[in-house]
Amino acid sequence: MPHDKMALVGFMQAQNCSNFPGSWRHPDARRDFLTPDYYQSVGKTLERGKFQLLFFDDRLAMPDIYGADHFTAVENGIRVVKMDPITILATIGAATKSIGIGGTLSTSYFEPFHIARQFSTLDHMTKGRAAWNVVTSLNDSEAMNMGRRQSVGHDERYDRADEFMDVVLGHWNAWAEDSLILDRQTGRFADGDKVKRLDHQGKYFSSRGPFTVPRTPQNHPVIIQAGQSGRGREFALRWGELIFAIFPNLSFAQKAYAEMLAEANRQGRETDSFRIASLVYPIVAPTQAEAEDKAALIEDLTKPIDSLALLSEVLNFDFATKQINEPFSDEELTNLSGLLAIRDRVLSLSGKKNPTVADFIKYSARGTIKEAPNFVGTAIQVADGLEEWFRGGACDGFVIGASHIPGTYNDFVDYVVPELQKRELHQADYVGKTLRENLGFPGYRIAKRS
């Protein structure tokens, strides 16, 4: 195991619900999701629990592909409010001192210079706690919101993103660590020889420079990625430092984790230069019976439309065009785009060459907390499950999904974190000042690649 302490990541959305779309229906869920206190309070709670990172996922459109209309998603509150996560990160950063804060911006619709400057600035303003989740936007709704007619094909999105990363990292490396002088006597602000112009001219991007933000406390923000399909996994292991994954069970996770380490080895990556964190939904209470009652309540919050709307969104295909027990044709499966790891998961778990809509709902578990493993029980039982995964070669840490806010995070920090700390599986305090240090790779810096 490359790391002796697990990474803990709080999974957030700048929206009306958590990653679980039914969370807003929970009787104890906060309703003030349009206020700064909502997000700052979560940041403070997770910092109290010594989480390494609070991370925001994002998309550039609401899920309006099902039925070719937004009405159903809006009526049911299926992730339809999507605010700018970077603004919220700055708000959380001002209210916390140590926890890392990460956000999503797409390589599909922004310029590399823009993203490089935004996250460098955030890293300075948080004294080295920023992380960028690199995504390639996956559906036509996002494309149309951003002035395009349709999304780019799956593999080409990653080809384009490879060049995007070269440009961003090139800008981040423009200022040498000792370039600033600030000598009032001589009048020299910085060493001009230690600030380099990029002059990038590539297939997809051109960007001259020089970059306008000096080297940040972490050298550059931590890179997050979540690619799990063939081309996506290659991209994730090439660039990612913190890699998010959704593994349905322990045996699946162990196999996928070993495959990801093998891909990293093929690319020449050192295993201590990245961490793989798996999404889980913990439901914890003082007794197992109470935890099971909580889980039953949460399961009742789910509606079938949640799965259908989110499957349509993530696979860029209108599931309303097929009957519930109608199989997908070979051509339809081949032409699915978006997050193809979901298609591959359904094919693997169902054992069917041509799964039906019902199979996609069941085996993807999209829109439910069954999409990822549930750890239900007392603090000891939940910690036992996390320890089995962590020590059993399934992951290097966990992305904690919230069945509702603030209850999930309050319970996890109050009950589970002390048990993990007692077992020396989670940090008792922050070991450094920067996110990079607290994740366990303070000296690592991704080199620009040709």
C-alpha cells in the first residue's frame, strides 16, 4: 500500500441536492442551498473531521435529454440548480484554514489560459489548498449551452484534453520558484530570465503567454480526474494525482484497482504520485437497527425518473425513446457517448450482450445511493468496511457521498472519523499546510509532456 493513511474527500454539488438527487426530499435536509452558509458549514464540518478535500462536481447543463425537455427534471428537482463552483470554493476557502477545496472545469468549453489562471489564483488565495477536477464535457445539452451543436466524440475529447493539459501545465511552470525578487533598493521586481513564454501552437490550441500568475504554494494545484473507461483511464493515469472511481463491490474494486496500477506502471508513473479514491455512501447511527431505519428512509426517497433522467444525461441518449424491457441494439450500444464506464458496468454486471432499459436502471443504479457501496451500521461496522477496502487493495481512500446534507457529514465526522483515527487509518490532524502535503505527495509535480 503506497499510503498508510486513507484520503477522505467530501463530495458536493453546487446545486439543490447532493450527488444523490433524492437528497433534497429528505425531511432533515437543509433547504438554503442558495446561501454561502450552506456550503461554509459543510466545509467547517469536514475540516473538523480532518478531511483532506472538499470537492465539487459540475456539469454545464441540467439533465434535459430525457423526453427532450427540462420539465420533468425541474419538477422533480433532479440536479437542476447548477451554480458556479469556483465562486463557492472561494467562499469556503475564506471560512476554513486547512481543508483542500477542489472544483470542476471542463476542457471542452474553456481556454487553457483561463483555467490555469483561475486555479492558480485560487491556490494563492487559499495558501495552497486548491485542486482542479479535469473533465471532458459529455453531452449535447452542455454543447448547446456553450455555443456548439453537439458534443465531441469520446476518444477525441481525451485527445483534445491531453493537449489542454500540456498548455495548462506549461503556463503553471512559466515562473521559476525563485523568480520573484521584490528588491526596492535596486527596483527589481522579478528576474525576467526566470519567467518563460509558452508559445504553444498545437492541433487544438494556441496560447502564447507569458503566464500572469507566479508559482503557487503547491507549485501547481492538485489535479483530479475520474476517467474509468479505456481511453478515460489512460488519461486519468497520465495526468491525475487524485483519481475518483465508482466501484460497485469489493471484488470489482480490487480488479479495477490492480488494472489502474498496471496502467500507471505502463506509463512510468510512480504509485506514490497519485491516489485512487472510491465513492461510498455511509449511513451510520449508534445502533445497527437505527442505521437500517435511516437507510430504508433514504431508499424511499428515490424515484424511477431520477435514474432515467440521469442515465439520459450521462450517456447522451434519450431513454424515453425505448420501452422499459426493450433491449438496446448493438448499434445503439456502440453509439452511446458520455460516461462509457456506466455502459461497461451494465454490460459486465448484467452479463447481457444487449441489456434493456430496466437493466440499465438496475445495474447502473444511477440516481440512487446503490450506485456505490453502502456502508450501513454503527461507527465500528462502517469503519470495518472502509478498512477492508483500504487494506484489501481496493483503493487509497474514499469519496464520501451524502444521502442528505448536513446529516451524512455530521454523522460521519462525529461517529466514524474518531474510530478511523483510533485505528490510525485517518490523519489525526493536518500534516502540512498544503493539500498536496496532506495527500501525501508534497514534492510531486507533473512534468509537461511533449
